[in-house]
Amino acid sequence: MTPKALTASPTALPIEADEDHRDQVDGFIARNRDGLNASIRLSRSELDRGAAAGRSIGQIIADGRRRRGPAT
């Protein structure tokens, strides 16, 4: 039995579609490298202290949209 979290979403794109956006992803990472690295360090620190968040990716996205508005 496959855990629900590991099953594909009905809107999931084939892995090949990711390659179509490599330039956009690379650009995003280049523009946000410092912030992304800081976020990773913070997350690792929280895990070390046992303060892992229980939020799902959907909740994280919803929180971001509430703070910044929908992506354009």
C-alpha cells in the first residue's frame, strides 16, 4: 500500500515537464540563493531542536498567498 502523501496528484505533470522550466527554476534559485540558504539553515536548526513544523505544503502555500497574494 502506498501512503497517500506519496501518490501522484491528479494534476501532477510528467517528470519531463520539469525540464521545460529548468531556466525559470535556475533563475529563481540564482535570485533567491541567500534567502533559500538561510531558510535551509533555519529548518535544520529547528529540526535539531525538535521544533519541526507540522504544516503541509498546501498550508505553507496558503500562508504565503495570504502574506503576498497569489502568484502571477
